[in-house]
Amino acid sequence: MTELKLFSARLRRLENHFRWIKGIALVACVLVAAIAVTAQVRGIPGDVLPSGRLIIGGQARGVANVQDEVRARHFVLVDDKGKERASLVSDNTGAVFLVMYDKAGKARVNLSVGNDGPALTFLDRSGQARTILGSTTAVPSHVYDNGIVELAPPSSIVLFDGKGKLLFRTP
């Protein structure tokens, strides 16, 4: 064999060997990445991950334990200090209420679906209704002096001042 053929054969062997090394390195990198992803952050129970998930018993809630359905009569959402911030409840008349509270624990928003229909109520700091969208019995029907009866509409927009006095209603 000539020197050029020997050199060419040797170069081919080195290239094949290098391809094998690159393949093994790629597989090793994929394995290391897979281990890192499956290991994830464990943390201390009670800590909150950067994603916002709460760690309970070494696992982030909602990651490994997902239920297809959850049934309850009352749900309460609390903040990191254990203070109630929202509540979802139904009563014995069939009405459903989602109430959201401010930092002081006062109800500020009430979304309800009752027998009269849905309503969204915004409350001020004192708990007084300031705006009602939807079905409301806060503004009753009215009978005028000429005998004409104005019924409370099934759906409306109602605004109140700070003392509870009606400012605006449509329709």
C-alpha cells in the first residue's frame, strides 16, 4: 500500500471513532437532562416554588396528584397567612356564591347565581353594595301615584353612593 492509502485508511478509522464518541456524548447529555428534569426542585413542605405551586410533603401540589373531579359543599381559598381570601358555596335554595375578600377580610366582590338569575356585586370597604350588575332585588318594584307599576327588571345595572342611596339604574 502506498503511504497515501495508509493515511486515508487511518483517517477513516479516526473519523468513525470520533462519530462514536460524539454519539455517546449526545446520549449522555440527553440522560443528564432527563435526570435533571425528573429530579425537579423538591424543597421543604410549605414552601412555594417559583412557578407558584405549593410544596406539600415534598411534592408540588397539582404536579403529581391531579384529580379528574373534586366534590365539596364549600371551598375556601386562603392566603399564605391562612386568612380567607375567597369562598365558593351553595345554599339550600340552590343559589351559588363566589365571594372574594380584601386583605382586611372584608367581602369586596360577590358573584352569585340565584333563583332570580346571576348577579355581580361590588362592595366598598364598609360592606355596602356600590355596583350591581345583573339580577337584583336591591331596587324594589315601584308604584307611581297614577297607579302604574314599575317592576324591578330581571337584569340591570345599579349604582349606589357611599350611604346606600340609589344613584343610577338602567333599565
